[in-house]
Amino acid sequence: QITLKESGPTLVKPTQTLTLTCTSADFSLSTSGVGVGWIRQPPGMALEWLALIYWDDDKRYSPSLKSRLTITKDTSKNRVVLTLTNMDPLDTATYYCARNIYLGSNWYFDYWGQGTLVTVSS
Amino acid sequence: QSALTQPASVSGSPGQSITISCTGTSSDVGGYKYVSWYQQHSGKAPKLMIYDVINRPSGVSNRFSGSKSGNTASLTISGLQAEDEADYYCSSYTSSSIWVFGGGTKLTVL
């Protein structure tokens, strides 16, 4: 069983920068074919794909948030960090990290963290 | 990249079959065989149920099946059970080399 865990602040103020960390002891970020992505879900709303980073440091971003998002990885600590700048109350959501691996013919999220709720409020 | 279009809700009685549609464009659903479906129970993380339009990960019941025609993908659940009550999300690879989710469908088992 693969587990991932998100960590970070539960409350941020508008205009601040959010930094979230995703860690797992069950797989290595340096293993060929492995990626980690971030997905968020506002309360009562749909999933939104945010960003993805692969073992080879290839990075993908949601076009609508690209200017505010940065995804990095620290293979020595086996963690992925997501930063989102200029936070707004509309960014209030549960943020999930998930492992992304090659299944069949493409890449899919096969294991997800439990999610962490981030509230943006002054 | 716009979200894929799903019906807000569907319902069915135990034992019946239901189908959830997921409509996109030729730049996502219609252009690739890279559609996946996720099941999300209330308060839980999503779970991968279908990938590559039709494939089930190990451990997923064969009551779940996927298909695609043109720009619309579908998830069918046969022999509906109470435990199937959840939200379902489709996802597709896109021509921008990223992925997009659908708006989600709430399945109610009557």
C-alpha cells in the first residue's frame, strides 16, 4: 500500500504565499517513471488539476494558474513542494497530492494523500 | 482548459445499471484514448477506477466499465450496490500536455 501525506498551513491570509509539502516513505521520487501531482477541491465543488512533476524534473502546470504556481522536488528528502502565490479566498480548498505513474498508455494518479484543507481568510 | 462536462447527478436502484457521461472536445476526450475515472466517497480521497478509457486497475470490480465515442466518454456501473454511492470524476489528457477533470457526478443509490 502506497501512502502520501500533505502538510502545510491550514489558514493563510489573502496575498500570502501558500507552501505545501507532499511526502511518502513508500516510493522514491528518483525512480524512473514516477511523478507526483497536486489537485485541489474547493468545498462542495469539483476536482481541479494543478501541477505535476516527474522523476526527470519535467514539470506541468494548469494554464489558468501557471503564473502563480511552482512545483519542485527534493529527492534527498523524497518530497514534493507546491507553492501558490497571491492567495485569495477563492483558493480555499482541500489540496491533494497524488502519485502519478505510467499505466497502460499514459500517466494516471493511482494513489492519493488524504488531503489538507487550506482556508484563505484575513 | 475548460472542465469536462458531466451530469450533476444520476441515480439508480440496487441491481440496476447506470451510465455517467463525460463530454469534452477533440483537444481532450476526443483526441486521445487517455480518459480515466475516479470515485470519491464523501470526505475521502479519490480512487482510480478506470484508465485508458476501458481498463480497470487491479482490485476494481468488473461491475465498472468504461467506453468512449467521439468527444464523449462514459462510465457504466452494473449491478448497482449501496457502496457505489459516491461522486465520480472523469479526467482526460489534453493537447496542452496536461490533464483536466470533469465537473463531477453525484451518484445516488435509491
